[in-house]
Amino acid sequence: MLHGCLSALRQQVWPTYAGGSAFTVALRTAKRKHIRIATRKKKTAANKAKKEEEVEKPFVPYKMRLLQEAKPKERNDEQLARWLKTPPQDDVWIQRYYLPRICPLGEAIDGYRELCHPTMLDAPDAPLALEIELNMRTGEKDSKYLEKAYGIVMLPFPPEEKPISRSVVAICKSPEDQQKAADAGAEIVGHASVIQAIEKGEIKQDDVDYFVCHVDSVVDTLKLRGLLKKKMPDKKKGTLGTDMAAMVRLFAKGSDYVTANDFGVTLWANLNFIIGRLDMTNEQIESNVRVFLSSLAPQKNQPEFGPFLNKVTLVAKPSPERLRIDVTPYLPVAEAQLRTEKKKAEPKKVAKAETEEEETTEKVKASA
């Protein structure tokens, strides 16, 4: 019994010999309460700060993670910057270590002609397509963007082997306009008879691709708004105007395009459009590109938030190559850019006028 008490006492006390005293006992006691509370607060604050600093890693699918792990290690930033600044010295180079080469449109077409020669890929009449990456931002906030870019354009040299045909209904009063619309390819032409047929349900908006209307017949077609819905003739869509032959020809035989967004991505969009074939001349393809871009570019009038056409790539279907091209010579002058230049010039004019007034007042004071 005594031996057990002594062993328990040895676990709580130790003999120390210091300071000249014969025997000193130090008890193993807990820290004071306020010290324990302070240390606990420090630990909780440190853990909280650590959690705030940690950024949640986005979910990466298993296959994508395998691809990322399989990639070779990246070079350091200094080496990459040095390699990007220096152009390649040879005809063959590793593309990832240099800036992408942007070539003229004619040079890209000639390169695809050599690649698709009958002795190589054997596709001398391969279709040429433009793959365009569009910047859809229209404001400083991410919630302001262009939903989609779409339209229809009449190319001077259509690349389609089979002619495009759509059903078009033309509404106009004068017999001359009706004859022009019929010659251009309209299936149904008329004024009062066409409006009555739409009201009775004989002509349904689901059976017709486009309704075009002359300006003189707008008042009579207002009652058809509930029946035609989105296909109601509108000036912004180009289905309302004075040249009936041009409108019918555009919507009956023109080439249409629309952007495609990736899932969850709203500020960027992709657009694919067949612009020609390799058996066409370079001048014909360039004229098609000019007409197409003149229809696409004005759909966004906010150049202060970046260019609308971010990247343009020319692709020939049998070839795996993707050549970036420079389309600035074929772009129209944006009206919004002219407005911004005028706005920038107006404060300069005001400031110049104010300085001239101040100089004149100083001269008058000096003469007085």
C-alpha cells in the first residue's frame, strides 16, 4: 500500500537540486484558465484564416485529369518569354514555344491547295470554312453580353453545290413589286388575298420560312402580329423594306449563320461558316469573306470592350491543319468606333475653345 502511494507521488513530483536548497518539489499542474482560453482563441483564429486562404479546387473529370498529368512539364516563365519574343529560325518549329503565326488569306488558301492536291489528300474541291471566336461582352459586368449573333447573307459566289431554296411569302401592293418578288423566287405573292389567307389559317407561319413585306403594306399587316409572332416582318431583321426582289432573293437563296456557345460560357461564342471551295479563285473567296464580315461585324457596336472577332481560323475539311488568318483588310469601318473617336475629340475641342477664350480675355485686359 505504501509502495503504491510512493510510485504515484513520483509521477507528480520530481526532485531538483538548484539554488542551494536541499530539496525542491515542482508539481505538474494545469495552466491557468485565462491562458487556456487565449491559446484556444489563437488556434481557432489560425484555422479560420487558413480555411479562408485555401481556394476551392474546381472539379476536373477523371479523363481530363489524366490528360493534364500526361502533359510534359512546362518551362519557367523567363524561358517561355524569351522563346516567345524570338521568331523561329527554321521552317519547322515547336508551335507551343512560339507565338502563333497569322498569315494572309491568300497564302493560307494556296497552302491548302498544295495540301489537298490529288497527289496528297486528293481533295481539290474541298470546302473552306471560317472558324471564328467572338467576344460577346457588351458591358463591364459579366451579365451584359450579346446572346447570339445570327443572320443571313447573299454571297456573290455561293460555295454550295446544290442551290438553297426556302419558302418566302411576299406582301406588297403594286403589281410591279409583286412581279419582281415572283421572279426572285417567292412562293406566294399578293396583298389583301395573302393577309386574308393568313387570318383564316390557310397560310400558317410554321409552313413558311420567311414573310417579307413592303413598307406601303405595314399598316395592313399589323393585325397579323399575333399570328406570325417572331416571323412578323421587321426592319431590323431585313424583312421589311422597299426592294422586294433583293429581300426575296436574300431570304430564299442566302446562306444563314448562327453562333454556338459552350455550356455555361456566355461571354465567348464560336461560329463556323463555309466561305468557299478550293476550286474557286482567290478573288472569289476574298469577295465572299468581305461580304460575310460586313454582315457579321456590325452586330456588336461596343469596341471599347475588345474586338468582336477575337480569332479567325481557316479550315479545309480533309486537312487537320488550322491556319490563323488576318481579316483586317476585309472588315468594314465600325460606326461605333467612329462614335468613340468623335467623343474623344469633343473634349479636346471644348478645352481648345476655353483656352482661346482665356487668351482673348488676357489680351483685352492687357490692352486696357
